[in-house]
Amino acid sequence: MKKLFFIVSLLSFLQALSQSIPLDQQVQKRFNEMTLNVDTSIFTGFRSNDWLEYKKILSKEKTQLTDSAFGLSAGAPGGYFFKQLTTNNWVQANGANSVFAIDPYVDAAFGKSKEESDMLHQVAGGLRIQGVVNDKISYNLAYTYYNIQYPNYLAAYALSNQGYALGLGKGTLHSNNSYSYSQFTGSFSYIPNSHFLITVGNGKNFIGDGYRSLILSDNSSNYPYIRLQARYWKLTYNVLYAEFDNPKYLVNGSTQRKYSVMHYLGMNFSKKFQLGVFDNVIWYAKDTPVHRGFDAQYINPFIFTRPLEFSVGSPDNAFLGLTAKYKIYKKGYLYGQIALDDLHITGSFQNHAQQFGNKYGIQLGMWNEDLFAVKGLSWRVEFNSVRPYTYTHGFDKAGLNYTHANQALADPFGANFNELISIFQYNNKRWYGLLENLYTVRGEQPAGLSYPIGFDLWGGDLSDYPSAPQYGSKTMQGIKNKYLYNQLSLGYLINPRNRLAIQGDVTYRRHTAPGVKTSDFYFSLGIKTGLNNLYKDF
């Protein structure tokens, strides 16, 4: 299967070399505004999209300078410097029915932490190639190399996590305590008509309308995938085949791999109300001494494969999900998610206490644009709660958890937490700003306890510890750890099309628990390309 992903990706590059809509928060803010304004219903629950999916519907909504991030278009004549550097793609070739563009990926931010004597930095360089042919073929190819000197808490996270960092994968630790990462991102999309789409890529996907996703987020590093989509009437159906890695586990000396099939059916009941249902199955590609590979039984593209999963003896990990969005008024909407990993209702009622196997997460949120009648000012408030042991897997198969490359595929806090997030965002022409405030309480492992408390996705669950209490588990059980994160950002877009900007950030993070009190206060200023989210708020 790995060879298949590589061959298809290589062929896509050779044939045409996707104008993917960036998952960057500023771009997604504008996407929210555009989809709110159109006089039709667009299902927005699947966020890793290609502009060609929406071009016919949203083209008239491209009224702002920053909207040039949505889709390639032939550049207007003009001087090289002002045309290419500040307005258009840096290199562009236009054919009769195609556009080809090359842009740099630049990140050169430097800062200082109150807790460290060394200068902090995040330096990256790379190239992004993208294009479109006949409005049916869309492609994207990017390579980026990073070198990062982290503040204390991020450096400690990477050090304790085999060098893996959120969104970037495995890094190499250098003598000056900095880490270097390299990342390849690519996708090739074919859209034969308004009903179907096929994408082959190496990247990230996001499900839901929130800042976090309890079902599938862009929290982890890139992974190979194949995406199939069908649209008809008020239905939007996505199937996602993906390959994940388990670096914490080895099989015959190599990193353990696992495959995943996800199905996500979205329904637009009206212009105000959307509902999505989701299922997922993860299985080992190779588990000594059995080599399963990509199990042909899971090629089935139809939703609710849990009965199929049971038919093969239930050796794998599966969970369900539900997303919803309701437009409460012209400028705002409510949204939510339910992630359902497992339920044991009968036993919980009989024992008048929750069984540890009641694994689920709940999200509730609200998003508003033009807050207080201020054009360009949006506000998001979001609450996430995840029960202990959610996304884990027991029966001596802890590696079948919902992770990739030592990173959670949902919320970066993993499980056993309550989280409240407030985000203000503002943009006015090339200027933009962000104010984020986050408060999370997570239950973590008490010293000396012989069984897992449920926050660590690699810790398994109590099915492997029959002598442990099977009932009475509660969210935030264990040692309560409190996390406070505040970030203020201000930026100016040098080039709205390729998202090159000058940005300054001020960040304060505090972690407290019984006997623990740490804080990080740091600031940075630099030039950056805003296409991806590298989360630091955990």
C-alpha cells in the first residue's frame, strides 16, 4: 500500500505537477465568512478542500484582497516587483486552460523567552508548486525544511516524544538544542464533474467546523491518503483511506504501520442546518507474526463498517462521530461534535456509575463574524470535553490508538480533559490580528498508580487491568493539571496570494498542578508563510 501511495503521487507530479484551501486559521476565517454569505447550502464539515469544489458557487464572494488565496488565476500585466512580490505568485505561467505557479515557503521568526538565555527561532525555507488544468485537474507540491529553537515546554515535549513535534513529525536534535524537520506535502485532485472528486495526497485533513476537532484534525504531521468524494442533491459523502505510523512500537525492527478507513456523510437539511455522520476503523498493517497489509474487506466505500469490523472477529479499533452546524442568524452559527469510541450503557446503569469503556468526547461552539458591527472582526468560543480512555485501545493492542507519528489525530490534549477556547480574529485589507485565550484542565497519572488513568493515548485502557476499578471513571480523574495559554498576534500580508506576511507574537503559557508551577512568556517577530497550523496551545 505504501508503494501504491508513492507511485500514484509520483505519477501525479509527472503528469501535471491542488490549489488546496489552506487550513491556516486566517484563511479558514475568511472561508467561514464566504460560506455564510452565499444564498445556497454548502456542507462545510470537511475542511481539507480544493477550491475547484466551490469555484462556481463562491467566486462572486471573492470581494476582498485576501481572497486571492482561493484559487489560481492568471496574473494581470504589470511591473515584475509589484506584480510578483506583493500581489501575484512569484513565478507564474499561464496557458489557454491552465495556470502553473511557484512560490517560496519562508519562515524566519526570532524571539526571546523570559525563562531562557538563548534566542528562540523558527527558520524554514521551501518551495510550493501548484496549478490547475481545465478546472478538472488541480495539483500541489511543497517541500519545507525547518530549524526550530523551542521555548521550554515545547522543547520538553519534543524530547519526551522521540523528537516528534505537533504538525511536523520527527525532528533531529542538534548540539544547540534546536530541532530540524523536513516535510513534504502534495496532492493531486481530479474533478470530472460537479458530483465527484478523487484526491491522492500526502498531507492533513480536518473534519468539523471548530478550532479543534474531536474526530479528525490537522494536529498531527503529514500522512499519505486517498480521498473520494461524491455530491448529490443535499448529500456530501467523503471516504478517506490513510496510512499512519506508530514510532513507539517496532515490528521486526521497523516502525509499526497501521491503516485507516474513514467514511463521512454530510447532509444539508436546510440552508441553516447541517448534520454529518462519521465512522472509522484502524488496523495494523503488520502485527507479528501476521502480515495483513491493506485489508481488502475495508475497501468497501460505504459508511458504518462496524458490522464488517465485527465480522472479522473485532481485532481492530473503530469509532463513530457526529457533527452538526446551525446558522442562528446572518452573521453566526452554532456547531458541535460527538466522538463515540465505545459505550457500555447497561453495566453503567446497573452499577450506577460510568464504566471505563464509556469513551466519548463532546464539542460545543459558536462562531460570529463582524462582531459588534466591526467589519472583519470574528469571535469563536468553543468547549471540548473528552472522557478518559477515549481514542485508546486495549487488549494488548495499545498501538491501535487514534494517533499518527506519536501525535493525537484529534485534540492535542489527548483525553480526560475539559477545555475552553476563545479566539478573536480581525482582518482589514492586508492587516490581521488574533487573540487566543485557552484554559484546559486535564487529569493526569498519579505517582505509583498501577493502572492508567486515561489521559495517555498510549496507555491502553482498563481491559488490560481486570483488578482495577471498572466503574466510577470520571472526566479529569487523577491529578488535575491546569493549562492556561494566551497569544496575541499582529501581522501584515506582504502577498495575500501566497500568504507571505510579517507577523509578531506574544505568548504566555502557565501549567499548574499539585507541586507543579511552570510558566513560559515569550515573543517573536519575523516573516512567515501562513498556510499551515503548527499548534503550540497545549
